Amino acid sequence: MIRSTPSTRRSFLVGAGAAVLAPLAPRIVDAQALGIDAARFGIQPDRETDQTAVIQRALDETRLTETPLFLPPGRYAVSGLRLGRGARLAGIPGATRLAAIGGAPLISAEGAERVALDGIVLDGMARDLGSAEGLVDLADVAEVRIADCEVVNSWGDGIMLRRCGGQVRATTVSGARGTGLFSLDGTDLDISHNRVHDCGDNGIMVWQSARQGDGARIANNHVTRIHNRSGGTGQYGNGIVVFRGAGVTISGNRIAECSFSAVRINSGADVIVSGNNCARLGEVAIFVEFGFDGAVVADNLVNGALHGISVTNFDQGGRLAVVSGNLVRNIEIGAFPEPRGTGIFVSADTTLTGNVVENAARSGYGLGYGPYLRDVVATGNIARDCPIGFEVSVVQGVRSTVIANNLISGASRAAILGMRWEEPATGDLAQGGTEDYPELTIRDNHMA
């Protein structure tokens, strides 16, 4: 398996000089409002020469008082700027551009405690990053603040954060050859209201080196056109990925046109996936897999995928979920890596309730695979226009499954079908025949 409240420029007022300088040129007034004007240090926009050294000296001086260094609109050629403790760099969104010379990340920091980037375009120019993984490459920063920025054309990841907290908000990341935003061993990061698109491998990744608390909040982002440049069977090509992290919330995101999943949770714990709008996915839209322990998947909409929602891998210890209030439609059967074609699949210690699946090519709902089915209750769901309403495993070793009070409409093959691995093993259990399967309780379902 594979590999945050924004600070506003108003908070950067330096105060007393603003009224005195009111008669001067508007650009000077704006600079005073946003921080210390870079022109004081001899920094000028739109020069062809490398301005790394002069900007670095200005950053080192202004950070001592945690005063922002303001770069007026224009282009600045730089490479390897380092943010020390308290460094703040501000510009005009969409107009202040740092253009990479290459050989290093544009911006890096290590052990800086607090750093901020506000209103800067960081353009990697698709140039080599040296040994760095991200165009913005920050490590061991307790309070990162990245807001109103654009991170574009990185030859690696767009933003790489190692052991960082803080927030990334209202920022666009596009054209990254790797992942748009990658947090490794983060703490309570707020990743919200961002736009991540046209990235080579993944959109947003939250990864822990070992299974432990993470606490990231990934909310209200727009993630689109995520590709699978590095290949594999699901490591790459996903909108949002969580690996091993506990206590992560993924909510209110719009995710579309990903080669694999919109949301992929691998070996996480106590994860909430709610209120996401997912469309046009190349594999499972929302995938909670391998040794996860505790997941709520609720109130999501999926339209177009090879499998809607899968909460699986009881064989790897994956267990304990609530899957409720989801709307899944237009699920197709593909060829890679598995045919699939099911709306929602669950396997262990799970309540499946209040969901609607329409037009799934194989089945509305799948319960268990082989002997990997335990303590599942499926009630109050609707399956419409699916060949099979429910598939349920009847292999020896399954335990305690209830399918009750569901509405199954337009099932052309069977309302409820017992399965032995991939093969049908029963007639339509909605019509009777459950005597040989005491582990199953099937009652009060309605067929139309």
C-alpha cells in the first residue's frame, strides 16, 4: 500500500505607518497592509536573474518578528528558499509568482515551528527537485499555514508535509507528477476548501508510518482528474487516500474522474466518510479495506463507478462499520482488477441501513465473501433495477446475518441470492429456502 482557519492578510497589518503613507502610491499602501514590501530589500519582480539569495536574506530578517515579507505582483526566479521559525511570505493571489530554477524544492522548512505562505503562486516549471519529494517540502513544523496559494507543475508531489500540523486552505494544486498534497505522520491537519486536479498519482494522501492517531480533517475540497501514472492495483489513481491513520474525517468533498477510487481507506481506524459527492470513478468509489477497525460511511452520493462502496477484508481483520444513508447509482462491470458491479458490499460487524442503490450491473448489495461474513444487519434499504437485489454468502463458517424490511424493485434474476464464493448456491431466498442456513434471518422484505 502506498505511499488546515486560515491566517488572513488583514492579520498582517503593521499598523502605524498605513495612515501616514495614505497619499503615496497605492502599491506602497497595499504592501504596508500585507507586510514589509520586498522592495526595501532590493527585490524587484520580473527580473530574469536568480533572486534566491536576496529573498532568502529578507525572509531571514523579517521572520525574527514574524512579520510577513510581501512580494508585489510579478515573477521571481528562485530555488531552494528556506523558511525559518516564524517566516511568513505573502503576495497577491494569482499575481505573485515564484518560478522554479530547479535542483531543489521551491520552498522548504525543517523544525521551524510556525511558517506561513499566503497568496503565492509556486510554479515548479516541471523542473527537477533534487532529492526533495515536494515542490513545497516542509518537515517538523507544528503550525503550517498555507492559504490562497497555487502550487503548479511540480515534477514530484505538489505539497509534501512530514510530521506537520496546521492547515492548508483555499489553495489550488495542479499538474503534480506525483501526489497533489501528501501528509506523512501529520497531527490534526485541516485540509479544506482546496482544489486539487490533474495530478499523476493521487490527489490528497494522509499516511502514517505506523498505525496511530492522525486526526486530519479533509473537508470541502474539489478533487478531479487524478491519474494512475505509477500503475499498480490501487496504490495510485485515487482522489483521497488514508493509510493507517486513526481519527480522520473526510466530508463534503466533490471527487470525480479518478482512475481508481474517490476515497480509499487502508488499515485506518475510527474514520468518518460522509457527505461526499463522487462521480466517474474507474474502480471502487469509496473503499474501506484491509485491517481497518471502525468506519462510518454515511450520506455519500456515488454516480458512476465499477463498484459503489466496499467495506471489506474481514480476512485481514477489517471490521466494525456503519454504512447508512448513501445513494449509489449507475454501477458498471469492468475488467480490472476485478469485474465487481455491486452497489454496496459489507462483511463484518456492520449495520447497513437506509441506503438506496439503483442500476448496479450485478447486484445492489453484497454481504460477505466465502466464510468472511459475521454480525451484519441489512435493514431499510432499497435496491432498484439491479439483476440481484442482495447477494449473501452461505459458505460454512458465516455467522449471524439479518436481511429484513428492505425494498427490492426490478430484480430480474433474484431478490436475495445465496452465494458460495463466486457461484450461486441457492434459489431466491426471498421466496423461502432458508431452512438449511440457520445463520441467516431473512424476513419482511418487499419485492416489486
